[in-house]
Amino acid sequence: MNSILSQIFLSSAIGYVPEIFFGILFILGGLKYYLKFKREDSDGTNASKFFGNLALIAVGFKILYAVFLTWGQYFLWKGGRVSSVLLTESLHKIPADFANSLPWLFDVKGGYFLFYSLNHFWLEVLITLVLSFAFYFIFVSLRKKNPRFLTVADARLGLLGGLSAGWPGFVVFFVLFLLFFLISGLYRQLILKEEYTPVTDPLFAAAFVSAVFGFWLINFLGLSVLKA
């Protein structure tokens, strides 16, 4: 049993779990939205609730995944004679200003493991939450100025896209959204002769691509240096 768990945690495939999860989430969510809500939900109320629930699922997954990785790291270090020492060591070699501000947190027993876990597993979650909710509130503010341009469902879809993209995948998501929105806007204005360009489709496309292919796009664009 221990050897099986070790193989799971040491396998590179574990890093693809978020892409698989959010890929399935967006495929199923997209089918339900485009086949049902987009046709039947004229005021966007049901779609807003739907994307809100998906955003809650995304937050739950991010937290549970970080918990799983933290437990896996603890399991791996505990099984080694040398690495097991790291579970009880305090943290000594960190920036002086940081050490002085939080000595009670890291200069104690298990401080090194705590710092390692926060840095490798939880910092990405925190950055993702901050950026995603900032993006959401920007959309909410824009909606107050122009309700025809944005809906509550769009704002929550933007929140879902940021959560699924993660960090630094959020950069990919944001750039793709701008690109898809520009292409959609040009098509609607030049071909369809429409004045307004809804953001729903560009948001959904950007969220799906960044969630499923974010790992490769991050490496291709050299954004991996931004990882925590």
C-alpha cells in the first residue's frame, strides 16, 4: 500500500489532475449551458446560479487538491530516514524581514514543513483566489455601468475561469479572453453589423482552453518562472 501511494505522489501524472478535472467540468457545464440555459434562460438568472455553483465546486477542488498534495508530501517525507527529520525541523534560512515578522509560525517544530507546504501548494491557491475574485469584482463594477454589456452570469463565469486557470494560468486566461473578445467583436461589427459584443462566449472559450491546455501554454510562453 505504501509503495502504491509513493508511486502516485511521485508520478508526474498527478500534475495533470486539475486539467482533467476542469476539462470535464467545462465540457459538462458547457453542454448544459449552451443546450439549456442559453435558450431557455432569457434573463440569465438560472445561468448565474449555475456558474456560481460551478465556481464553488472549483474553490472546493482547489482547496482539497492542496490538502491532498500537502498530505502526500508529509507521507513521502515521513517514509524516509533523512527526510523525516524535515517534518520536525524549524525554518532557519528565510529572509530576515519575513523571519522577524512571523517567527512564531516558522521558527517552531515543523516550521520547515509548514513553510514548504505553504510555498509549494497553498500560495498558488491564495494567488488564484485573489486574482479571480478581483476579476469578478471588476466585472461586477463594469456591469453597473453598462448592464447590456455584462450580466451576473458573465461575472461568475469570469470567476470560474480564473479559478480553473490557476496561477500562473490566470495570465493565459486573461490574454486569451482579450484575444477571443477582440476577434468576436470584429466579427460581430464587421460581418453581423451588431453594436454590442457579449462576453460570454469569449469568456467560456478562454476558460476552457486555459484550464485544459494551460500546462502546455504556460511552458510554451515561459510563464513557469511565475510559479510559486
